Amino acid sequence: GTDTMAALALARDYYNESYAGFSIPATEHSIMTAGGPDGEADIVRRILAANPTGLVAMVIDSYDTFGFIKNVIGGNADIKQSILSRNGTVVFRPDSGQLPLIDVKVFQALAKVFGTSNNSKGYEVLPPQVRIIQGDGIKWTHDGQYHTVSDILNKFEALDISADNIAFGSGGGLLQEFTRDTQRFAIKCSWMQVNGQGRDIFKQPKTDSTKNSKRGRLAVVNDFRMGISTIPEHALTLPSNNLLRTVFEDGFMFNERSLKEIRQRAEL
């Protein structure tokens, strides 16, 4: 499984493979937070209904990882039964928290909801419809002494938890230690309109408050004292002060820029 288009192109061009990998339906925080903190269960129901078979993955730390498992999944009998009766697997993705303990605790929380069995080697395994994927923080450590995958699997082994319970995403640190987290930078959805009503959209993980995202309609301004910053759109003194420009809307491109133009601007 992969979403890395560059890798697929490389495999096509240099290794004579037309389809080296495939993506699966997988949510991210804009989807999981679309209903707000009280709407997660309905979002999960929509995801399961839209993907009744096969693999589907959900990020689970938008607000409270363990509250999601206990209350949203375990606290709604219809959701739990829908997962256990499906012809396929639901993969739960914690996207924050300390490694390797977050994966151990997620496994234990899922085990309380779904139960486990022992495999032929005596290790605990979740039902085949339930799995974990860890992508956040998958890398070599800064000192190059060990890999976080090894650390997680060693902890699982020590606690008699089967490696079959977990898969791993490919973090940027597998190639080089320069990622979006170097500058703590990411782009998240902050507002959407549903049936004519505006909603502030945000993530607020209990396991890592530094990953809280901005909410609401935002403007980008330059006040020439503090530099470039974001403020709530309603705080603008003049709409023309907003440096944001529409680029993509309703399937159409606006204010297009060539790479040459962007490179010229970047010379500043």
C-alpha cells in the first residue's frame, strides 16, 4: 500500500512495473473533525457505510485517542458490530503520542473493546477486522542507534503482543531527518460550509497539544511590524489587507503561477 506517487513513477520508469502499489480509503483530520468533537460517531458511520468491504483506515487522535476507542467505537454497539461483521479490516491510526507506548496503549484499548485471541506462538492478536497503523515518528533516532519500528516491535514482543496487530507508514525520517515537523509546519482544514452553515474545523489531540490546529476562516496579513501572520478573517480592518488569493475553487483554477514565477518570487 502506498500514496507515494514519485515512488510509483520511479518503479514504472526504472523497474518495468506499471502498478507497484495501491492506495486504500484512508481518512485524515479534516474528515474526522468535520462533525466537531460530538460528531465523530456519525463520521465513522459514514466512513463504514461508504466502504463496506476491504481495507479502510481512520486517524483517531483528532481530540482524544482513547476516548475515541472507548466511547465512539466501544460505546456504540452498531459501530462495533459493523466493524466485526465486515468483510475487510478497519485500521486505526494514532497520529500523536510517545513511541512505543502509544501503540501498546492503543492495542490494549482496542483489546478491551474487541477482545483478542492467542496465535500458535502464544501472542495476543486482535480480531482480523481490527488493526493498527503507526506512521507518525517512524524513523531512525537522531543518534542513529535504533529504528522506531524495532523499538515498537520489541515492546510488543516483551508484552506478548503479536506483530500481526500493527503495520507501519513510511515516515520522512527513513530517508533523511528533514520533515514538516522540523519547523512544526502542516496545513489543515480550518473551516467548511455544510448545507449553508459554516463550521469551524480543528484538531486538538490530548496526547500532543503542540499539534492543535487553527480554526475558523483565516486571513494572512503583513503588519510590517510583526511580519506575516494569520488572523481571524472577521478581524480584518480592510478586506484588501488579506494576502490570501483563491487558487482552486469548485473544480476551477484561479491566479495560476508558473514555476518560473514562483522561483523568481522565492529569490526574495
